[in-house]
Amino acid sequence: MGKITGFLEFERQNESYIEPKKRIKNYKEFTVPLEENKLKDQGARCMDCGIPFCHSGCPLGNLIPDFNDKVYKGKWKEAAEILHKTNNFPEFTGRLCPAPCEEACVLGINEDPVTIENIEKNIVETAFEEGWIVANPPEKRTGKSVAVIGSGPAGLAAAQQLNRAGHTVTVFERDARIGGLLRYGIPDFKMEKYVIDRRLKVLEEEGIVFKTNAYVGENVKADKLKEEFDAIILCGGATVRRSIPIPGADLNGVVQAMDFLKKNNEFVDGLRDFEDVISAKDKNVIVIGGGDTGSDCIGTSNRHGANKVTNFEILSKPTEGRPAHQPWPYWPMRLKTSSSHQEGVKRFFSVSTKAFVADENGNLKALKTVEVEWIFKEGERPQLKELPGTEKEWECDLALLALGFTGAEKTLADQFGLDMDFRTNIKATTMDYATNVPGIFVAGDMRRGQSLIVWAISEGRQAAYHIDKYLMGESHLPLKDNSDLPRV
Amino acid sequence: MLKKQGLYLPEFEHDNCGAGFICSLTGKRSNDIIHKALEILVKLEHRGAVSSDGITGDGAGILIDIPHKFFKIFCEFELPETGQYAVANVFLPRKENQRQYCIDIFEKEIESQGLELIGWRDVPVNSEILGEIAKTTEPSIKQIFIGKADEKMSDRDFNLKLFAARKITEHIIYDSKLSEAQYFYLPSLSTKIIIFKGLLKPEHINEYYLDLFNSALDTRLALVHQRFSTNTFPTWDLAQPFRYICHNGEINTLRGNVSRMFSREEIIKSDAFGDDIKKIIPTVLKGKSDSATLDMVVELLLMTGRSLPEAMMMLVPEAWEKNPEMSDAKRAFYEYNSCLMEPWDGPASIPFTDGNYIGAVLDRNGLRPSRYTVTKNGNVIMSSETGVVDVKPENVEFHGRLEPGKMFLVDMNEGRIVNDEEIKEKIANKYPYREWLDKNLVHLRDLSAKKGPILYDEIDLKKREVIFGYTQEDLNTIIRPMAQLGKEPIGSMGSDTPIAVLSERPQLVYNYFKQLFAQVTNPPLDGIREELITDISLTLGRDVNIFDINDEHCKKLKIQNPVISKHDLDKIRNYDSNPDFKVETISMLYEVNRGLNELEVALEKLVNQASKAIDEGINIIILSDRYVDENHAPIPALLACSYVNHALHKLKKRSQVSLIIESAEPREVHHFALLFGFGASAVNPYIVNEIVQKQINIKDVTDLEYLTAIKNYNKAIGKGILKVMNKIGISTLNSYRASQLFECIGINTATVDKYFPNTPTRIQGIGLREIEQEIVKRHRKAFRPNQTNLDIEVGGDYRWRRGQEKHMFNPLTIAKLQESVRTNKASTYKEYSELVNNQSKSLMTIRGLFEFDKFDPIPLEEVEPWTEIVKRFKTGAMSYGSISKEAHENLAVAMNRIGGKSNSGEGGEDQERFYKSSQGDWRNSAIKQVASGRFGVTSNYLTNANEIQIKIAQGAKPGEGGQLPGPKVNPEIAKTRNSTPYVGLISPPPHHDIYSIEDLSQLIYDVKSANREARINVKLVSEVGVGTVAAGVAKAKADVVLISGFDGGTGASPLTSLRHAGLPWELGIAEAQQTLVMNDLRNRIVLECDGQLKTGRDVAIACLLGAEEFGFATAPLVASGCIMMRVCHLNTCPVGIATQNPELRKKFKGRPEHVVNYMYFVAQELREIMAKLGFRTVNEMVGQVQKLNRNKAIEHYKASGIDLTPILHRVEVSEDVKLYNTNQQDHNLETHLDFQIIKKAHQALFRRQRTHLKLPITNIDRAVGAIVSNEISKIYGAQGLPDDTINIDFEGSAGQSFGAFTTKGVSMTVHGNTNDYLGKGLSGGKLTIKVPEGCTIVPQENIITGNVTLYGATSGEVYINGKAGERFCVRNSGASAVVEGIGDHGCEYMTGGIAVILGDVGRNFGAGMSGGIAYILDNDNSFIKKCNSADLNIDPISSQEDENQLKVLIEHHFVATSSPLAKQILTEWESYVLKFKKVLPEEYRQALLRLEEEQLKLA
């Protein structure tokens, strides 16, 4: 399989970006795909390893060597079939996944890894272009019904799997449109919304029913769902945002990133005018939080036309290479520079925000910070130590809080009578994804806490298997094994 | 013989031997012949063995003419004239009452045959001289004399009646349940000859049988034999000679032969015997050796009226199939007989006699030495070695050897030697065989295509792929490469998946069987390089009574490659124009939804249908699993095939029909091998045909027509089957068919006994019910609704894949192991070992099923320290060449740091590594391997070893050789291997100096001579019977025996071999321990274990089962950075381990401390277990199986049937029998001739003073030169002494391995002749063999040295003033040699050096020759026909350079030997030079060009 000496002949080459100055003029995706023959070369770099660690690094267990080989041989249709065996939505992961597979790629031990994610994206895009992705409804219905609450990646994956098993699936979404964080969290420049819509169309054609503005626990009664459906799966996400308990946190101009991003997404989607968004135009923007959401805020702010964008991260600056304690093939915490970072931002690490400072009108005008140091001791939690004399004040009129999420909202747990764990996730294990209430299952961020989209899809798929088994006594849906690489 | 116990099965006993005869051509009877014959035996004593009591031999005997004169004197009753009575020594029960019972029965049968009992005579014996073991089994021996009823009775009738009386008596007594029934035995019963034999050492025969001392005893001929049995339970009756033959070698095909004999007897009829025939059969008695069995069949064939030479031709045919030179009559004879008898395949040298003829045949391979000498005073002496009887040089008329497939015959009545050609032509022309064949034998290729009716459509291919368990791997990794390239797919690294019975995935029945393979007791073959002796054609149809000789026998259908296409099968199915053939198809489907017993019911139905078909005259049955559907599932084809085969045997109808399998199941070589092995005569894998069609359609298979692709696939499978056959040493499919050379693992005895009878299965497992469950699982899956994704599974058997088959090494275990050794963190190692141990427990391995038991904790500090324990640790044999220099040296340095041992592998070693570095690190591999390629095996290499390992087999591919392709042989590697850069190197499947156990003993003697301080280690692979082999190895005086698991790694191996040959070490170690302890041989030898040892727990279990040293290979490689890419065979290892690419080698990041850390962790884990169990030292722990128990928690539907008690069996022995190594082997080196040389050559050795010596030599002086060279290497290294420093002239016949490993500065001349292995591993010395003064033979017509000359020689010169035997210059890589004629397979695998042959050349010259040059004096322009010339350039001498080289060598030859031929050639040089041909391998030519270019570039 593959080209035996491909990795010796070809260098890693990823798709390129339109230059930052041009791309920040709009909200469109800005990647420039590789030509087909170059993609084939990239596929040829795959070594068809005796142990494809990538396959373990991928939470979905994607059959990476297999589709790489097909791409190398130009057999795109077969590649798409292989890809869809383990991944319901490669067009999402192909754009948004941080690609733990590539960190686990064997070639990555001493060379640049294979561009697995980009190959994935090109396979699925080719498949859509060629019209290979069409509805494939089940031959036979089981007569069982399942409610899926939440239409993010976990919910959609679970819905499609359950529908394939022949169950009648209804998806409940409290927002106006389907997609969850995919739609409301991810900016268009990372994934345009048509990508979601074309997939939804397929799902609908396969027979999945979508109910929007259907807020379970509010306008849809939980008890009624319990009565109407044979099983329920909760995929509501980890939506409780972390806040920052310091003076001035309620000032005008201190904004949760998700509010900022959601409104902007609605604007780009044509659901809202620009006047209604939280604008960063001409402002000095400080984004607190160095993660992906923070990065999205940076990209969006620059597109708004911010005056200056600054980014704080309380953790110390990671190394560019792998840290020693996270050797290959584990997922390393290393310094990442995203496309949004390239578009203009100043990043500061080991910075702790101490206070928001208001102007006379109660509007934010500045931030007070101090530099910190982390102290690591074996067997103890890392300690934070502020460094005296490093206090500093920063001019700022918009502070975006991208501090992560603390867990699931309590509504569903209360309504259905579900146990939660100490992290305020709904309690269930990956053994069966079942909550303490029979017939009610949970998957995705709502169970595991905030995580990657690829984990959401994986959980949705796994949970679907267990629901199917719960309903039918056995399940023939695919189930991945437990050989995921652990985090160290 | 010992009873079956634990894992020990008595049927796996092996024996090999020394044999010979002497006879008088003049017909003169003398007493002297007996003494000479016994002298032969004594001189062959080194080929036999002695039991643990030190006295009991494995058996010896002598056959002579009936000494009528002697009997006349010593019998107390009147004897008729000679020839008018028969006499025999009769072995009888020891107890009086039982003895009498046997005598009564025998006498009664004699009477009822109408014969006359003349009398009984007590045989005087001296039991005092017997060993303990022999004494306990000594029978009571009497002589019986039987006369004709009346004088008119013809000799033939007399013989028939004697035979009937004896046979019937044997059956009655053996069936009698008499406790001592087994004592009853007649070594012979003849009017011509009598046999004296027993469990004796050769020198004791005449001390035991006092008659033999009597000078009144005389004979014209004497046949002698002595046995080397693999263990110490040989018995009196199995001593040889047998009634008509004796045998040196092994009949590999025995099981198939025996089962086919039984079916022959279904239809046996004879006018001579009438109804008695029913009482005479079965011909073959159970529990006898291969040789005894062959003898019984020979006897039966003689009763059919065939002569002894004819019977031998039938049973041991020469390789006629691919020999265009053979006369048509002879070919026709062989082809005709192939329709009624399959070859009894050797290796075998079989002396035979019926008193009228005495002779010998050699099997088609010619793997046993057989030399003969005719003396001027009319004696013929034949034996495994020359020089066994003293013959004065001037008395020699002729020195000859028996050639492969040829017969050597003396007609005692005519008093002359009848040559092979004459006797065979005579026999071949007795009947019009060619005419019979032309009229009756139908060839598949001649059948015309004819369409039959199409019944109905098959369901969708995808669904059927699911039902038959196809995976993506089957399609892409197995089928596609075969269809595309016609070659079997190759892989690397070991197999680390669970065996079938421990796998949670449904398995095909095939996967519960493992291929057996040859090790030590018989050699595997090389069907690629020695293709001319192989054949896979089969004939189908009904068998006919073997007593008849007529054209009925060849009314058969002949198929050249019995892996047939759908197209061919249709031709057979619809063949209706010949009334001799009636074909019927029987469905192998069963109704899957009818409940659980349906499979069993269906199998019975199948047999009934087959039986009924036979009654209706059908003679070809096609068992077909076509047309599966929702209600019909396939009966596993192997199950159906084997059951029908055996059930028809039981119904006595098997001989009337041939079976063809039409099945969707078989896809890989192993499947086909099994089907043939269990009785099929042809197989059509129809779904593979469809899959290939699909692959062409979707362009997975490119640029090929459908039929070509199918042909490719069938060809690849055919070649693969050949390889599987070759592994066990079988060369024709005709003999392999129904031979069942497999071991079952994981199916219970009840099921095996019913459906696969006579197949060993030792740990129980699943039954028919579970087999059915597996079928149902697959079947259901195919018909499930809502299959949006009906795609077949990925597979994951060959490469790890998520959610597919489990592998011990997977992302997590590798990541943890590497992390732990790099950070030296014990906690991370613990995570690793827990992962491995736990996954092992979750049904990955047999050891996983064990738990430790009977704890008796002691403080950890009391356990011996880790530094002591790691001295027992070794790294596996991986050659420099298969892995990079960096990786290789890394292991060596690491192991030297901790006092463990690394292994050079078979690639030699750069001598720079023999010295420590200034920093104290040492790159020397403590273990130096000697494998079949003998790369770089020199005196200096062996001298620098602590341990020398003889690799008999390798876990990943037991029974196979290897190949290092030219491009990988870079100059550095070529240097360490003493070969030419860029010339490919082949390791042959067998060691060409080990075809049997006594050969191994010889090689051990050779290498022990080459380094007396080194331990000699023999590496075996686990399989049923390995315990017996290990006992043989212990008796052959190895110091260490290593039992490897089947799962060990490799740099390249056919995928079939990786998974399907060999067994887990748990079975092998336990069996070896049990057998060695039973024989009280355990204390003499160290038992070592390897094969995917990964953790301290693994080591602890191996130790408790009996191992005391431990090898690791994959794990230390992983510790060094290996990530199991499994691309070792592609040279693209991305972490710089299994590659020679300089760029990739830079990526190697392993360090010695990583390996040290790993060994430390494993030792610590072991110590913790030892502390828990209460062992302070490893020695205390060895073999303490009571500390193991079956893990009760496992309740998987398949694994729950497993019974581990045979593995945990503890042999009952007295307390003083040790369970671990306590004693040293006695190698008997003190009598070695070299010590005389050393004594006399002090000045030469220490002062380099030129010395001349003169010494007598005999055939018991073996490996002469090896010890002297060892002493020289110790002082001077590879450089040796200046040329001709030590010069020795020997007179006589030199023993085997003369000049072995002889180094520079030693020149030895033999005035006389030499035996096999002349100049083995020659390391720079000079050897001359010349015709002694006074001898009048014509050198170029006489054999002066034996087989396998210059095996693995690296430098030096040899001059041979006469002819050499088979395989001259095999794997020579640097020596130059001049000889005056050679046998078959000359210059095989040669990679360097020069061979000059001034005379006859045998067949298959230059097979696998990749380097070096040969010059052949081609007098009659026939050379090209004898040459395996595909890759060779054969040209006249054209350049002056070549001419000079040749001439100088011939001049040297003349100077060394005074050869008259050399003189003549040199005198008439101008005309002779035109007759020479130069043989230059193409690969070598190109390599030389490339080297020249590189030189230019450098300049």
C-alpha cells in the first residue's frame, strides 16, 4: 500500500492561505487547496505503518493509512467511503480538528508528519463536489424512537448513527438553527456555514427530524419526551462559561467570547445586522485566554477592524517543540500559532488579570495585570505565584473573556433527575454512556466537559451504539475499541 | 517405548543412522566378512548415540547369509539342504507363560499354512554386557527353523506362506492384550538371510550374540546398521537392519504413505493368498519407525511378484518429472507408477538385500552420503563413510558414490555390479507402460471446455465475502499481490496476535492448524533452487488392486497444478465423453437456521452422499460450497474435506474416489496446503476468481487479463504449497497429499479424533459447536438489515488496526515501553508491563491463561540481585545486514555492559568489534551464530565467541531460508560477510551439513573444535515433537538448546509462515523440559527460551516451565526505537533500525542505556515475582510448574475449553534427577588428532617456524585442522600464519569435515581420500587430496572426497585429485578449488571464489550461484544441459586474464597433486583451453562493474 519510498521523496506540504491583509477583509474561508497531484504526493508520504499510531491518536479511529493510500492512487471515491466509515462529518474535522493524529504520526518522530487533516478535508470536499455524498436511509425501521437533545457535533453524529440503525430520530435544538457550537461558535472564516447546511440536508433526507427553537426543559417538557421516546440522548454541550471573579468584571466592555462570537456568526449568517453585533471596530481589544476560542475572537476582531488586538494567557509560554514529558506519540502542549494569530495580535504569557478599570461612564478603559510564575511539585497541583513589581496597566475598550467552560447547564439534569459529577458534567461512563435514569444517555461535552469536536463526534457515535444495544438487545453499529492514546 | 504423557507424544521419535554393507563378488563365503562388517559399524560409531546410562546404544545389527554350515553343526536337529528351510531369530516375551503362548500361536499358524516346524534353538547371548536401559527391555531370543511341507513347493510359494504365517501370527499376538505382546518380533524370516540385532553398541554385537564369534560362521554378504535415536527409549525391534532394508535418513512423507497404504488395502486381492489376505492386512503395524514401515511395504510389494529393485524404484523414484534426459521407457515406468504409488520421500539412503541382490538406493535429493569401494580381490564395501574398512591403496579397483535417485546393485548370483541404467531399463521395459499411459491417462489441459447448466445465481459478492470472512487485508495484502505478480506476499517482524482459539474474532478452521516443519532430524528443501526434484502434479480417479500390474492403474486424470480455475473445474465437472470418469458435485452447505446440531448432521449427510455416489460408480467427487443464501451456510471446507476423507477410509471406499474442493474459503497458501494435506486432490477457490475479476474491474489489479491474473494467483499458491512441503522436506505433492503434516491447536480431542484423526492436538479447546457459532456469526452478519455499511472488515491480522485483531505490541504498549526506558522511570515500565500482562491475560497468549500459585513470600532482598539475573538474558539473533550497524552495535554494547549476551545473527561480524574500546565498551557479540548461509563464519569469528549458536530454525519462518538482496549488500556488509558487495546472498533452507541428527552432532563437534571454550547452542522452534528433538540435541552434545516460539521476528518472511508455522514457546519449553527430564538428559544441557518475551512475568512463566536462559529481540528493539513498521524487508525503516540507507540510519536514536534499562526493569519484575513465590535463585525456580495454575477467571466461549494440564505436567522422577543444568557435556575432544599436531608444531605455532609433519589418519579423525586453527586465531587473529608454515601429510581416509575452518598458514595433504564436508568454513588454509602412491585408479573417474565440499569457505585453496560428490563449493564465498569431476548441484549458492572442474559435472549446476567464477572443462559440450543457467553467463575463455587465472590454478593443482589429467591439460594447453567454459553469474558481473566504477570515482 502507498508508495514505499514516498516519505523520502516528498516534503510535507499543506494548503496555503490567502495573505492576512486580504483575507481579513471578509469572513470567508481563506485556504487555497493543493492541486490534485500534490495531494497525491502528500498521500504517498504515508508509510502504511505496521502500527499506525495516527489511528490511535485520532479519537475517531480514522482509517488513515487506508484513505491516504487511496488518495495516493487517485481513488477518491473509495477514499471517501473509508473516511466515512469512522467519521460522520469529515468536513468539520477536516477544518476544525487540531489533528492529534498528526502528532501521533510515525513520520513525526523525526520528520514533518503527513498532512492527514488536509487530506481528509480534500477527500470529503471532492466527495461533495462529485455528488457522492447522498442520503442513505435505512432499509428497515425498527419502530423505536430516539430524541436527541442538542444539535452540535455530538448530537448530529448520534442522530445519524441511530437513524442508520433504523430508529426514528428527532433532534431538539433550543436555538433557531441547527449546529450548536459549529454554527454559533465557529467563525465563518474557519468554516463557512454552507458546510453545515449541505450535511444537514443529507441528514434530513435520511429521515432525521429536526426541531429548532425547541428548548427542552423550557418550551419542551422533559416528561413528555420521556413518554414519547424510547430513548433520549443528551448532547447539550458544556455551555457554562467560566467567568473571572475580579473587580470590574461587570463593566460595559467586558464581554464573554461566546456572546461576541455568536452574535457575529448570526450577523454573517444574515440573521442580524452589524449594528447588533458586539463590535471591535477601532477598539483596543484584549482577549483573555489563549485557547481556540480566544484565537477565534482575535480573527473576528481583526475582521471588525479593531485598532489593536492583544492576547493574554495565564499559563507560561509553551515550547515550540515537544516538551520532554510529552514525548511522541502523545499529544503535546506546544506553542501554536493559528491563522488568526498571523493576522495581527500581540500575545503575552504568564499574565494574570487583576482588575478591569472603568472610565467615568462605567465603560471599560483599562486592565490591570501582574506577571505570574508557575511552581511545579511532584504529586501536587501546580502553584501560581505572582511576581511582585510586575504590575502593569493596559489600555483597553473591549475585553473578550475566552476562559473556557466549566460544565453543563443544570436544566436538563434537574428536569430528568440526572446525577452530575463534581465537574458539573452529567454522570455517565464510556462503558455505556448511560445516565442514572434508564433510557437516558449523554454524550459529548455534556458528559466529558469541554473538548474537541472530534471527541464530540466520537462520543455521539459510541453512545449511539449503546443506545441501539439498549433498544434492541444487540447492536451492529460500529464501535471503536479502547486504544485511544492517553493524555500525559 | 515411553507412553504418552504431558506434552510428550511417542510418535515423534526420530532416528538417523550409519549404515553399510560388504559383500564378495566372487561369491566366496567367509568369516572375515562378518568381522569387516562389524568393523564398519565401529568406525561409524560417531554417527550413533548413547543413552544417559552411558552404555545403551540406540540399536545396531547385522544381516548375513544363512550360515548353513554353522547351523548344521550347532542344531540338535536335522536340517534340509540350504534354501529348503527358513530360519529366524525370534524375540519373545520374557515371561515363560507368555513366551509359550506366542510360540504356540506361531506354531499353529505355521502348521495351518502347511509348513513344517523343524525345530527351535536357544540363541546363546551374553546379557552381561548390556546397559541398564537395554537390560530392562531385553527379550528372550530363540531361533526357529521352518521347512517346506513338501519338496515340490516352489520357493515363491514357500516365501508367500512364510510371510502369511508370520503376519497372521503378529496380528493375533499384538491384538491379544498380552502384557508382553510387544516383545514378540521376528527380525527376519527368510530362506536366504538372517539378522542379529538389538539395543547394542556396535562393538557389543558379537559380544552379545555369541554365535557371531564363531569362526564356523560364514557369509557372502553382510549388511550392518547402527541407529541414532533422538531420545533414549529406543527398542530392540527397531534396531536395524530390517527384513529387506535398512535406512539412513528419515521418511518425511510417512503419514501420507501409511494412510494411503490403508486405502490401498481396501481393494487388495491376491490369488496367492486367497482369503488369508484379509488376515495379513494391515501391512503396516502401528507404533513402528518410518524405516520399519517402509520395510513392511517393501515386503508386501515383493509378495505381489515385483522384484526388490522394482519395488525400490516404485517407492523411491528418482526425480523423473523434470528430467528431459531420461529415456522414455523409464519416464513411462515412473509416470505409470506415480498413478499407484506416491514417493516415500527421504532423505534416505537405503541399503537393501534379499540375499540374491544387495544394493542401495538414494532418494531424489541425494541428501545422505553413500560411498562404495570395489577392491581388486572382489569385495564391495558400501557405507555412509569411506575408509571404514582398511583397504590397501593398491587393492582399490574403484571408488564410487551413490548418486541422487540412483540405484547401486550387486547381483550376488552373477557376481557383478549391475549399473543403475541397466537394471532400471530392464525393469522399465517389462510392460508397455508408455502405451498404457497414452491410451488411458487423461491430462486436464487436453480436456475441452464445455458448459454445463447454470443452476441459479449466486447472491451478491459482498455478502458472500462477509459469510466467508474476507477482510480488506485478504483482498489487498494476500490476493491482490498474488494475482498481480504471481508471488506470495512478504512481511516482517513477528506475529503478535492471539492464536485462533484465543481470538475473540471468528476464525476460519484453517487457523487452528499449524504447519509442521523439518528441524535437525531431516532437512527442509529448497524448491526454488532445486526445482528439478519437485513436482506438484496429481492424478485423480479410482485406485486399483496393487497386486495387479495392468493398464487399469493409469485410467486417471492428471492435473499439473491442482490449484485450478473455475474454468478448469467446469471442464472436469462436465467431462462426460470418457466412461472411465464419473464426476458428481455434492453440496457442502447446511441449513443454518435449523439449530445447533445441524452442522454435525450435515457432515454425516455429506459422507452418506459421498458413499452413495461411490456406490453408483462416481470416481471424482466435487465438494462445493456454492450457492450460500440466507438459509444455507457453508460447512468449513477443511472440516468437510477431512471428514469425508476419513469417513471413506472407515467405509473402506477411499481408494475409489478423488476429492475436488470447490470453495469460497481458501484464499491463502496455508488454506490450500491444509486441504491437500487432508486429502483433497484439487481445489478451485471460486470466490477468489470473482474477487480478482473485480480487482481488475476497479483497477486494483492492473495491466492483466482475467485469465492471466488467475493463472498468476494459482501459480503463486502452487509455489507457496511447494514451500510448505519443502519446509517439512517433501518434494512432491503426490506424497504430501493426505499426509496431515499439521498440528492442531485449540480444538478438543473428541472433535479432532472424529474429524481430523491422527492429528496431534495437545491443549484441547473448541468443538464442533463453537465452530458452528463462528460460522453463524459471520453468516448472520451478512444478512442483517440496515447495513448501510456492508463493507468487509479491515482485518488487522498482519498490521495492527483499531477494533480489529489484537496485537501485543500496539500504540500504547510501545509508547509506554519507549517512555520508560528513555526516562528510566520504573513507574512507567510498570504501566507498560501491566498493559502487556493484562492484555496477555485477556486471551492473547497461553501464558496469559496462567496465574501464579502457592505463594511463599520471602523478602525481596533475599532474591539474587538483578545483576546476576541479567547474565541469563540474551538479545535475539539479528544479523548486521538485516539491521543497521548502529542498531546492531547498540545491542552488543548494552548486553556487554550488563554481562548478558548479544547475538551476531548470521551475518558475520567485523573483527574490529572483537576488541574493547578505550572507554571500556565492547561491541563484540558474545553469541556468534552459525546459520545455513555461513556468512562470515571463519576460524577467527568462532574463536571470538562465548557461545556459538547453530540456528536450525527461526520462529518466524521455520524450515525456510532467507535472502539478502544484492542492493542491500553494501561494501561494509559484504566485508563482514566475506562476500562481494552488491551480490545477493541466499541462506538455504537447510544447513547443507545437517540433514539428520548425526550430522548435527558432527557440526557441534566441528564448531566445538573451532572454539573449545564456547558453549554450543542449538536453536529450535516449538512444534509437536520438539522435546524429542531437544533430547536428540542433548545427545548430540549441544551445551544449550534454545526453543523459540513461532512468533519471533524476522527481517522478511512469507506472510503464511509468520502466522501458520510453529507453535507458542509455552508448549515447546514444557515439552522439551518434560522430555529431557524423562530421559535424565536435562542436567546435561541449558534450556533457553525466546519468542515475544516482553515482561518479567513472561520470563517467570518460561522459567517455571523449564527455561533457565531467556532471549529478547523485539522488545529491546522497541526500546531502541523500533515502532513495528513491519517494513524491514523494504529497507525503509524510518527509525534507522532495519535499514542500510545512510540517510535513514542517521535517524537511529537508540542508546545502550535504553536496552540496559529495559533488561533491568524486566529483571526487577522477575525478582518481585520470585520473592512472592519464594525463590531465591533462578535455578531453584526452573521447572517448578506447581507454582502455576490456570487463571480461573477466564470464561470465554472458546478459551474455556482449553486444558493446560499437559503443559503443567510434572514428570515423575527420582529426586536426584535435576531439573536444570548442572553438568557439562563430555565432548570427547581429547582424542582429537589436532592435539598431536599441536604437540609437534610448537615452533610453528609460536615462532612461525616452517614445520613438516607426517601422520596417519582414519575416518574417525574428524574436523582435523579446526583446533589448530583455533589456536592460531587466538594468537594471530584473522591474519593467521604465513603461508605454508605448518605442513602436514596424512595417509589414509580422513574423517568428516577435514580442514574445517582451517586458517592461513596451515597446509594439509591427504594421501588417500576424505569424507563429507571437506574444507567446511575454510579460512585461508590449503588442502590437497591426492591419490596415494601405489593406487592404480584413474583419478577423474573415482570419488575421492564426499559431499558438500567447501561449505561456507571464505578463503584458501583446495586441490582434489579426483571427483567430489554432491554440492561441491556450496556457498563458497572466497576459496579457490580445483577438482576433477563433481556431482549434482555444484557451486550452489556460491557467492565468491573460483571453482575449476576438470571433468564431469552433475545436474543443476550453479543453482542460486550469485557470485564467484567457475571454469568447466566441457569435453563433450554437454555442460549447458546440466546447468541451472537462467542467471549465469556461460562463455568460452576469451580474455587473457581469465586464461592466465585458469592456467595458474591448474598448474598449482599439478604441483600439489601430480594429477595426470592436469599434466595432460597443461601439455596440450592450446587445444584444451578451447574446451573450457567460464561461468560468471550475471549478478556478479554487474557487481564487479559497479565496484570498478566506484573505484574510478574514488580515484
